[in-house]
Amino acid sequence: MHYTYIVECSDGTLYTGYAADLEKRINAHNEKRGAKYTRGRAPVTLKYYEEFENKADALKREAQIKKMRKEKKLKLLNNTKNELYMP
């Protein structure tokens, strides 16, 4: 599986990323081995993710979400029934 995800950083900002192994990627962010953006903003909390059969679709969705303003991302998070979303 491939994942597109959104984490909330300790400073309240949101980071969107791609992962083949979601748990491993979140752990990397929290161990300050993840993206440069999250290194100084750890710990992060997983707020949202979507699963995809292939990497190309996950990366396409990541790009779509990254183009959204924060307000739209928050709507995406708030429109889910649970804290985490899994289509």
C-alpha cells in the first residue's frame, strides 16, 4: 500500500507527505529523521491519511493536498467521522 498523510506539528502547522510504510514514516518524523520541515517541529500527530494501490496515485493526491490552503485542509480533517480517514 501507499499513503498520503497529513500530520499536525507541535507548532500547530500541518505537513502533508507520502509514505510506503506509514507507521515507519511517522516514527521518522518524530525521531527528527523525517522531512526537513518537521525536524524542528516534532513531535507530530497523524491527523489524516488515504490509502492507494500505487505510488503514482498517492503522489498525485499529495500534490493536490499540498496546493490547498490551510483552511481547506482543516475542512478535510473535520469532515471525517474519525480522527483518521481511511477510504
